Amino acid sequence: MNRWNSESHQARMNGRVVTEEDEVNHDYDDIINLPHHVSKRHPQMSMWNRAAQFAPFAALTGYEDAIKDTAQENLDSYELKNNDDDGG
């Protein structure tokens, strides 16, 4: 029987009550302070290349240009219409 199945059972560690959540949070205590692994086979990626992996991604190439072109066409059309309405 899992000791956490019994609500009346409480584990104690250093004089305080330990919950199941406390125990789960210690799963990686054996490796948390180990040194960072550095490969002998592959060179480390530069910070520039590493950052590029997380840069914004433009899935629609040319989309921004198309939006600007459409906005300019609409603005030109609007200005032309207003100039005609002014009696010019």
C-alpha cells in the first residue's frame, strides 16, 4: 500500500510535515547539482545561433509587404476620391 493512500499517515522530515507534493519535488535531487555536460564530439553552438532558434518565425513570407502595398493602394484611392469630391 502506498503510504500516501492513507490520509491519516503523515511523514515527517526535520520536524515538519511532508506532503506527497514535497516528495515529488525531490525527484531530481540526485542530478540537480551535476556539472553541465559539454560534448567532446560537437562544438558548442554560438549564442547568436542559439538565440536564432527562438527568434520570431515568419511563416508567410512577404505578408508584411503585401499588407503595406494594400494599405498604400487604399490610401491613394481614398485621397484621389476626396480630391475629386472637393471639386478639384
